[in-house]
Amino acid sequence: MESSYSAKDIEILEGLEPVRLRPGMYIGGTGKDGLHHLLWEIVDNGIDEAMNGYARRLEVILHADGVSATVIDDGRGIPVDAHPVAKRSVLEVVLTTLHAGGKFNQQSYRTAGGLHGVGASVVNALSSELWVTVTRDGGIFEQRYRRGHPQAPVSQIGQSRRSGTKVFFRADEEIFGDLTFDAELVLERLEAKAYLIRGLSIRFVDEGSGVQRTMLYEGGIVDMLETLAPAQEGGRVHGEPLVMRAESEESGALLEVALLWTESPQERVLSFVNAIPTADGGTHEQGVRDALVRAVRAYVETHDLTPRGVSLSAEDMREGVVGVVSLFIREPQFQGQTKARLNNPEMRGWVGSVVRTELEGYLNSHPKAGQAIAARIVLAARARQASRQAAQAVQRVRTSAQRLHLPGKLADCSSSSPELCELFIVEGDSAGGSAKQGRDRKVQAILPLRGKVLNSEQASQGKLSQNRELADIVSALGCGWGDDFSLSKLRYHKVILLMDADSDGHHIATLLLTFFYRHLRQLISAGHVFIAQPPLYRIDIGKQTFWALDERDRQQILRRRLRGEVRITRFKGLGEMMPRTLFETTLDPQRRRLLRVEIPEAAVLETEVVLSELMGRDAEPRYRFIMNHAAEADALDL
């Protein structure tokens, strides 16, 4: 079959047409993250004004429809006079032209999060309607758009001595379907912005729930670190956080780092560039990690603090570190428009030099803190060595029949294609028995657990490696963990937590999620971890049968007022279900309900805090939460 390919086959997309045709190129996708990226772009414009000293207040309003928002700042306001080349208002040029903005030169903005000049115009293109109100030069100016097209020229609608920009937009349902803004996620990200820019007041309003909150943190990233770190003093290796600030004469970059060693077995470092969270790190974060290892190693070797027979690794030196890295730079080179990783190569060396000098000076001038940190590192090294020895001992006792080192109680599937295979991690042998009988043996594997697994938030590496239940999970997955982790070796592309639909089941699921988040986070990031939704109730109304996930679901079914005798059965556990019933309600891909475990970049700080308070050693935050919310509990599942 012949086909022609000539000049007439080449399409030229003008204006904002490319954005609507390929939105994923500009906002990373049209899912939940893409929807929120629209809001981040407008918010970051106001943040850029604040970073450069032109704004002190920012207000973000999520409207009751769930898909529209208003962002107001008291900055200089977008210029409205005619552009000398385009011969149109600068406001219209910025909102209708890709790569048009005031952040390409360093005269208007010293540092900025949006440097590609596509943010506001992309939001305009992907909004069903957008209104901009600019206050500056003694006047109030307005322009309205529909799907990127101006409805009229910029017009003056009033007078004012103030200045600022107000943007209202409604996400286009043709692009995003029925998605809505997540108020908690938005509040989390705004809180991070308030921490990073001292003196900036951010007001958040969610009209749907009525929640209003104003955030102003004069302590900056030190206040953020105090939120991340364990609340109790006993959880810290040394008292006050170590804070470092520096400015590069050559590049004009501004760096602020806050570090604290804790007793936690994990390392937690959050990094930001121009107040934008870099969830995937980058050269600035790597510079801090390099410097931390070199400074601590130099201190330990200089003072001969390493016991005989113990070798210290970089992992040992970073264990328990909680840190915040904030960098402001004129020309950031982000990896992609979503700005999740910084790629400026020169920042690794400069940041590393600053942090190493400051950290070495601190350790040598504070011997008590330095020795405590060194002792903490030696303890981590010994735990790592004990963990390795335990793993080697387990490896030696594996029988030759277990060539894949699979746990004996695993009922594996017959397929060898990971993309088709599913592993159900099931609570208890009884439920495991029902699941083994009811499953699709070709693609569904079952791994029963006995009781509640170890709390990995409180356990050392040595205890984790010696725990039979967690070791069985890692063995069944086949991808390893820690330094041996390899996503390509994962044997199942769906890892599904299948627990009873009661409080004990929720607790076990939380323990497992903590382990996956702390030690197999790559599985969550790659979208391989799910939570099954087994029913808690069976409701028979006449000849019809319904399955309810929880009490609320049960009430909704009963409100339908269907005719017939009502019979309600509450399952005490999955083991009570007949194998066929378990398959039909929970295992069958055509009828089951699964929750994919995801951690959006804006929710990383909240996730860290929740895990630390919910699962950490200190019981005080949990006690405080129970006392504050005890009156809200209608019933307890005991």
C-alpha cells in the first residue's frame, strides 16, 4: 500500500494549540498531578515575586466546584502596556504566547521558579475560562479568556494605589475529566512555601470544606526541620539543628541548609530550588550528601573515633540524618517542565564545599555533639555488619530445592511474566487458605503472614533483616532491598495488601506500608503497590446480594429502600469467606476494587510527619492526637 508524504502533510500548530493537543509535554500528564501542576504554575508566579522582595502576601482559594481556583499576590503586577515588538498588551502576550515572560533576564527577577515562560500560558490553554486582574500604575486592569483565547482586549475597570495580580482559572473538563483539586495536598505544598520564604504570609481558603489557614514562619527551614524531626529531645543525637547559609559571589546563588542527626534508622532529606520541591533531588542535594560524608569521615579519622574492626560506610554516616536543603539560583536547569530534579553541574561542587567547611567547623568546635554523632555512626556500622552476617547465615541454610529462595508458605503462580503476575500479601493462614483456593493460579500468588509484622519505623537494619515475615516478603518479590535492590528483578507487577476490613487489618496494612515506604519506596513510585478492598458486610435484600466495604457503604446500600427481607452478615475475617466468594469480591480483576498507593511530590513532607508521629518511638504525638480527637469517634472497633 503506497502512502504519500509531502509538504501538505506537515501541520503547523500556532499559539497555544500545541498545549491542548499534547498537554503531557507541558504538565507531565492529564491526571491528578497534571491538574495540580496548573495551580503550582500560578502560585509559583506569586512566589517568584516574594522571593525577589516584591510581595509579602499570597492568597490561594479553592472554589466549591473543586476545579477552579484563585491566586492573589501583592507583587508588582503583570505589565499591561503595549509590548514594543508584539504591539499588544504585555499581559495578553504573557498569557497567549509560549516562552514569553519576564524571567529570561536577571534584571526583573534575580531568582525564579518559572524560567521557561510557559507557565501562565499553559494554564490559560488548559482552562475552560481564566480571568486576570492586575493592579498597578494607579489602575485596575482586567482581561478574560476561554480556552486560551482572549474575549476582549485588556481594559481598565478601576483605580487603586496598590499593586498585585489576581488570577482565576477553571480547569478544562475536556482535558481533565472529573478530577478535582486535593485541598490537603495544596495546603501541604503552600506550607512548604511559607517555610522556605521567611516573612511571606500565605492564606489558604477551601470553600468546599470551609477550612481557612494563614501560614507565616519566621524561622524558615529551621521550623520545617523541627516539624520533620522527632518531637522529643531524646530522639536527637545532638540538640539544636545545624544551620548553614551561604551566597556565591560568582553565580549569585543563595544556599540554606539545616541538618540534625536523630535516632531514626532512616535518612530524610527534603530539597527545594527557588521554593519548588525537587522530589527527585539533584546536584544540590547530592552536594550536601557528599559533604556530609567527607566532613564526618575527616572528623572521625582526625580524632581516632573508629573502633578496631569496624568500617564506616557513607550509608552509616547518613543514617538518622534529617535535613532541609533550600537553594535559590538564577538559572536553574531542571529535568523536565515538572522540575522534580536539578541538573546544574556546578552546584554539586559549590554546595558540597560550603556544607563540608561549615560541618567540619561545627564538629570540631562542638566536641560533645561531634562525639555523639560519631558514636551514632559507629552504632549504625555495627548494626549493618550484624545485618550482613545474619543475611549470609540465612543464605547458607537455603536448600538447593529452593533455587529462587522463595519462602515455603508462598503459593506461587504458574506464569513467568512479571507484568501479568500479582502477589497478594494476606493476613493469616486461614485467609491465606481461602485465597489459595479461590485465586487464579496462573497469574495470582498468595503469601500469608502470621500476625502483625515488625514496625520498621522503630527497628534497626539488623532487626529488619532477621524478621521472618519481612524477609519472606522480600524473597517472594525477588527484587532485593537496600543496596541490592533492582526493580528489573521484581517478580510481580502488582503487589496487593489483602487484610481484614477491620481495625487489626488496617493496623497490619499500615505496618506493611511503612516497610514499603521506608525500604522499598521504588515499588510505590513505580506504581506497583496496591491495597485490596475486601467487603466487611454482605447484605441480602430479597434475592439481591450487595457487598459493603464499611459502615458508610452499608448505610448507603440500606438507604436504597429495596423491597424484600434484609439480611446482613458481618465478616470477622477473610478466612470466613468461601474461596469462590473471596474471588468474586476481592480477587477477580473484573469486579474487585483496588487502591493504588501513591505519594505525590507535594505530600512528601506530610507523609514523613505522619509516619514519624504514627509509627515512631515517641508515643506523645499519638497520645495527643487521641486526646484531641476522642470526641469525634462514634464507635471503636475493638
